Amino acid sequence: MSARILVLEDDESLRLVMTKALSRAGYEVRATASAQTAIDRVVRGEADLLVADVVLGQENFLDRIDEITRARPDFPVIVVSAQTTAATAINAARRGARRYLPKPFDLDDLVAAARSALSGAAEQAPGRAPARGSFGGLVGRSGAMQAVFQAIGRLSGNRLPVLFTGPEGSGRATAARALHEARGGKALAEAGPQRLDRDGLAVFEGAADGVLLRRADRWSARAQESVLEYLEARPDAAVYATGTPDVSGVLERALYDRIAAALVELPPLRIREGDARLLFEAALQRLGANSALSREACAFIDRWPWPGEVLELERAAARLVSEGLGGTVRAQDIQAVLAWNAPPAADGLSGAVEQAASRWFTQGEGEAGRRVQDTVDAALIRAALAHCGGVRRDAAALIGWNRNTLARRIEALGLDV
């Protein structure tokens, strides 16, 4: 017998599309636009899985999930929503939803989520709480960030120490503050490596709700000893730490095992497809800017590599606001503040390549790696031939190629040598 899936969606066209996709996957599907009808059917045992939109007119379905979990504690629910902040995903996980899918989603992802939920592969969130909040301004609809939101939701029901890892500037501390808020905490003491080294255990005095310890990969032996002593005395303390992905090789093993009782990995911005634009818009809004991004600006934000992660993006937005920019933000406006913020390029050949690549990235040129390689090869060939008096055999040996390779590169680059 096929598994029975109930779709709760008040948008008629989307409801039809979701129903067809799940039916084609071999499931028995029923659909409704009424939350009460969906709840009644689930409680009566007429479905094996519920896929529900969060916002149904004036009603928020997350406020009613408890009606299902009280009657059927292990019943799987997948929620979908057009909201892009972390609040919805975190609240969904806290309420017991197995999975959160941000709209617009790929239908293959919907089918995969349904299959996973029905098989019991997805973890159910422990501990549910009614509170909801802004969750530190976390924003994102990418799959990589959904995993972070779900982890925060799962961890909100306990007091385990949590280690947040990821590249510098990726939002590790923001995620830690979001978890503390999701746990119902208010005051959060914070300390970096220097303060930990200087004050030791005094850092934890008066930290009633919790403490955030930043950059664990830079902690001294003295700082590590203080943190370990505190965690050994208070194993259930609300302690959050941040560090780079290689922090496990820096901390003493006993400390790492305690501080990473739970681990949340923040993804680099380059793999958070579509999130950069959302983050930029959120930063402008948070800073009180009355600005909108042009289509070209959105395209530029999406393709820029953001080597400084979310921190670089937010600094660029802050620079735009500090210059009093209003109205429509253009791509060249963002390019200008990025150039202002950029560190000086390295000297010599490395610096020249870096500057050329950055220029091509900024201009939106494709295949920048190939262009850099072609430029370097052309310069190398011309210099070698000049040095060898035009003798290709000798020039090839000087470069480290054979003669045929040199001939092919000259032809491919269209060099007149």
C-alpha cells in the first residue's frame, strides 16, 4: 500500500502542482486549504505525512502543530514557507516539524523530503517551545543554511554546550546568539581570546543566562584551562563557542569533547546559493536605508565571491549607507565600496594576477581562470622566445614544455610570434 500524504496549501495552483509531483512519485495524495480539515484527518489516522504551508491567510500553522503532536507524537510534518528569516525554520523544528522547505523549492526536493520523512531518516526536533523571535537576524533560504536553522531548532530544547564552526566572518557568533534566544535566554556575556587569557574564570562570573566565547582556534593554553575547568564544574551551562573548521586540531582533546557536545557548521557564503542578495537587502534594511537594489546590483552580488564572507557583505552595505546613498543601488556603487574596503594587492606577479582576476570578476566576465591562464601563458611564451632569439625548441625547454605543446598554445592563443 502506498504511503498517504496530505497537502495543506491555500494557493490553489501550488496545491495542484505539489499534489501532482507527489502522486507521480507513487504516493496516495489528498489536499486541502483548511488547517482544521488537515488536523482532523491526521488525528483520525487518514494520513502518514503532512506537508503544510506555514501562512494560511491570517493563520500561522506553526501555532497548531501541537494539536497533531499531542494526538500522534511521532507523526511526521514537513512545513513550507516563503519566509526567508531563520525564525520560521527554527520555530518549525522546535514545534516538531521533520523538515522545512523555503519557497520556491524544487519539486524533486519536495519528493526527497517526503521520502526521508516517511522513512524516519530525518531527526525529529526534541523539546518544543511556544516562543518565537527574530533569532539574531539570521537570513537565508539556501539548503546549506536550512541545515543550520534545523540544528538550532533541535538544540533549542536542551542546554548542551555548542561549538559553531565556519570561516571567519560567516556568522558564527550570530548563529550562537540566535540559539541562545531560541532557548529563551536573554543576557549573554561575550569574550574573545584576549579577555579569556586575561580574566580566566572571571569571564563566567555574572553570566546568568549564558556566555559566548569567540575564536576558540586562538585560545591560549591558559584560556583553554579556564574554559575546561568551568565546563567540568558546570556541564549543563549555556556555553557557546566559535572557531574555524580546523579548531579540533587546536584545542586540547578533553576541552574539545566538552565544548563540542553539539556542533553546528556555518557554510561559506559561496555555497549559499541566493543568500547573498537576501543578506545584502537585510543589511540595508537593518541600517535604516531607504534603498532598493537594481537588477544589475543583484546580479553582481550573486556572482561576487565574497572572500570576507557575510562580514564583508555587511561592511559593504554599511559603507553605502554611511555615504548617504538612497534610491536605487547600482552595481557600480557596490563595486566602489568593495574597492574602498579591499586590502592592497600583493606585489609582483601575484599582485598583477590578483588585480586582473578581481577586475574580471567585478565586470562579470566568465571563465576568469581561463583568462588568467591564457594571459600568463602568452606573456611567458613571448618572454621565452625573446630570450631564445625566436628558437621555439629552446623556448619550449626554457618554459618546461615540449615543442608540440608550445606550438599548440601559440595557435590557441593566436599569437603572432
